[in-house]
Amino acid sequence: MTAAPDLGLSVAADARAATGAPGPRRRTGPKVGAAVKYVLLTLGALLMVLPFADMFVGALRGPADVFATPPRYFPADPQWGVYGRVFDELPMGRWILNSVLVTTTITLVQLVTSAMAGWALARYEFPGRANVFRLVVGAQMFPFFLLIIPIFFLLRYAPLAGGNDLMGQGGSGLLGTYAALVLPFAVTWYGVFLMRQFFTTIPEELLEAARLDGASEWLIFRRIALPLVKPALATLAVFAFVYHWNEFIWTMTITRTAPELQTLPVGIFLLENTFNDLDQKSLQQAALAVSVLPVLILFALAQRFFVSASVETGVK
Amino acid sequence: MAGRALGRPGGNAPYWFLAPLFAFTGLFLVLPLGFSVYLAFTRWNPLGEPRWVGTRQFEYLLTRDDTFWATLSNTFVFAGALVVIGVPLALGLAFVFSRARGKAAWRAIYYLPQITSFVAIAYIWQFVLDDRYGLANRLLGLLGFRGFDWLTDPTMAMVSIVMVMVWYDVGKNMVVFSAAIENVSKDLYEAAELDGASAWIQFSRITVPIIRPAVVFVTVTSFISGMGFFALILAMTGGGPRGATEVTALYLYEMAFQDLRMGRASAGALILFAIIAVLTVLQFRLLRERKA
């Protein structure tokens, strides 16, 4: 990334511009010197990556590094064993299991509910359709902080669950169950909106042909429409998975007194006091590194779906 | 689009397809909202029964609770700074990014924080911003600066929180902006170059006006989500030091789940929601009108 090749490109582009000849493709804006451009991007990229690197370096520090005067930044003797200790000394297996279980369930449920509702809104004429669409758009406006208290107590007073009677009294309701972690997120109005947008693009002829063959509406949805919107399903799945893998306010509120239900971020957060000693910091950093890893891999494999999820949110 | 007839009747089928949406929206949106409004007019410690107190909770919060007002001011500072610093930064970055090679790689790097939990982000930054031996102050030290009390000084703590949040959001906003920039006709830039327009002129006179809808959208959504946000703050500073980063949503969360004042917290949530709703409408009006 030196200035020299850029100079060449700029001159060529200037020449094209001057002669009015259309350039075959315009990758570089001649007036933004490429050097400046890449220096800016690189500096920004460093800022993005350094905090993560700091975590990985910190995880490898041993007591000798931490208690040295002054404390050493780069560990003299990297303690790779810390990643084993994370699993020995913390209920890491349990947290990972819970995270996988809860996140996968929510993602699957959201795919089903979003696809079904999106399909109905996209392809059917029925009384009240415009109002349902308004509901889907409007529901996205209500912030989480407004719902957290009432939903907590609706679960607490769920009839006939967790020792409750028909009036929701006497027991703990759905608190302390996986259902409390999943049910409030069973529907995502954003997901419905997203799926609707994609279903509207399917040509009507495809569906009409199936109808003439006597296919039921469910069969048309399941066998013809769904396979055609796989990219949308993937986008929604990735979006939901990452969001709920990382979600922590709700899960913490529900599982503060139920350690067996805690997910990775919640477990690490609530064990804060365990990490207070200086020589426990590396353990905390290693645990964080482990918690970040699964989504990092997913991200590496499915980057384009992450991007489309962001863009779809931004373009509506 | 919403109202255009696209499909066919299909009998009862659409209602079956919508049944899960209706069921869960009723249970986890409509019912909770109603319950929340009811609670706002009660005093309720969940060990006992809710007691109807009329508008007393609203009166208390608005006229006697100085902390509530202090947290509102923190909330405005936080959400305002996110927009004022975050949006132009993401816009500029998207402009540079859209003209660079290796887009996938750059995007992946800038997108990294987005896939990380706020717990991890809070701790990662706590380490970076730690006293004398955190990465930030070590690097400043190398350059000959004294460094900052990033998280222990009240003013700096808010600066740090905003900085981390901008860091978190910049990649996502950049992706949204660059998608909009991709749609700007290349001919416009060609023509501008013929006239000798600099990159800055192209950016400010072509790019920004054309992608204005995306800018308005990101500005308003950043502000809305900023006003109700507290996950990072809870994990990173817990609202401290001395309440300097205590935003209203965090204050209300603690009021409910630590002090068990469900009625008052519900009333506070309604007030905050009303403020956000009014400001959202105002922002859309203002930002759209400036165009005309």
C-alpha cells in the first residue's frame, strides 16, 4: 500500500476523465489519494482489532507477569493452560450448553413464526391485512425497557406452571425454566417484516401453477415458497442467532437465582466477583475469548448474511 | 407497498398463517403493555399486592426525584453524542470504504464488535482502559502523554462509554451507508471529476444529499436505541462513578429489580417512552423538512 501504484491509477483516471473516455471500472476516486484512504482504513481497523487482541494477550498472562513491577504487558511465559482452566474452574460446559440450546430454539421458532406471518401478509388478500401490517411495523417501536417488568410478572403468574394454581398463585410460574428464556422472543416483528419483503418477490405464476394442480395452501408455502426465500431465512437466522447468543439483560433477570439456566454472557457477568483478584483476570479474559469464538466462526462462514441483515434493517 | 393487492383470498389460510404472530403478540406485547400501564398507577413491592395510588408515581418522579432528572440528562448526553459523533464518523468511513479495494476484509474487521456480547465488550474495554497498565494508557504513555482515568473520573467515564458505543456501532452504520452509496450513479462522480470537484465536494454535494434517507434513518434509529439502551453501561460501569453514567433505563431497571419498586419503575418507563416517541416524531419532521 505505498503511494506509487495509486499515483498511476489516479493519472490514468484523470486521463480518462479529461478525454471523456469511460473507465472500465472505477475502484478509486482519484481525488482521495489512495494512500490517505488506506491509512485511514488501517488506523480504524487497528482500533477495531486491538481491544480483542488485548483480551487474547491478557488471557495468557501468568501471576509472574501480573505481579511484576511494573506489570508486564506481554507475558514472559504464555500460559496456554488457561483455556483448560476455564473449563475446569468455571461451569463453562453448562453455560455453552444453555447458550446453544436457548439460542437455537429461539432462532428456529422465530424462523417459523416470521415465515408464516410474512407469507400471509405478502400473498393473501384478507380483511384487516393493512392493520396487521401496521401492527408489525408499529410493534417494533416498543422498547425493551418498557416490557421487561410486565413480562417478568406475567411469567411469574402463569397459570398452572411451576406450582401455580389456575389463578397463577402459589408457585414460581415459568420463572426458572427454559420457557422463560425463549417464549418472550418467539415472535420478531422485524423478522415478519423481512420475510414479507422477500415473499412479495416470488412470481405469482409459480404459485398459480401449484394451485391448479390442487396443492393446499400449506403445501404451496412449505414446498414452493420457503425454498425460494432461503437467503432471507439465512439472513434472519444469522441475525437472530447472534442477537440471542449475546443477549444478556433478560436472561440475567430470569436466571440470577437459577445458575443452571445461565448462558455464557450471563454466567461470566454474574461471576464478576470471582474475577476480582488480579491473577484471576486472565481466567476471565480466557472465558470471554471462548464465549466470542462460536459467533466468530459463524461470522467467518456466513459474512454475507450478517451484512444483508444490517442492510435490510437500514433500507426499510 | 403495504396496501397494494398482491395476493388472492385463500379462505381461512391467511389467519392460520398469522395465528402464531397473533398469539405471541397478544401475550408478550399487548398484555404486558396493558399491565405496565396499570402498574404505573400503583405502588407495588411484589411481595405484597399492588395498591392503586393514581398519578402519585408520575408526580414523584417528575417533581421530587432529582436522580430521575439527572439520569434523563445523562441519557440525552449519551444518545446525543452517539448521533453527533457516530453518524458522521460512519458516513465518512463508508465513503472511504466504498472507494477502497478488499471490501469484504475491511467490512469483516469493522463488523467484529457487532457479533460480540455487551458483557464481553464491557470487560474487554475495562481491561483496555484500566488504570496505568491498561493498553490505552500504555500506548498514550509511549507517545509521552500522561493518560486518563478513563472509568474512574465522572466526566471521562461518560466519554469512555460513548467512545465504546460508537466503536460498537460504527461497522453496522458503515455497512448501511455504503449499501446506499453503492446505489449512487457513478456518472455523477465522473461529471463532478470533470469539473474538478475534490473528494470532499463530491462527498458533501453528491453522496450525502442523495443518500439522505439512509442518513435520516440511521440518525433517528441511533437516537431512539441510544435513549433506551443500558446493557453496556450496566456491565461496564454499573452507572458509576457516582451516577455519572447512570442513564434512565438503567435507573429504572435497578429501581425494579433491586429496590422492587415495580409501580414507580413502570411509571418511569412510560415517561421515558413518551419522551422518545415525541422526539422521534420531531426528528423525522425536522430532518425531512430541511430537504424541502
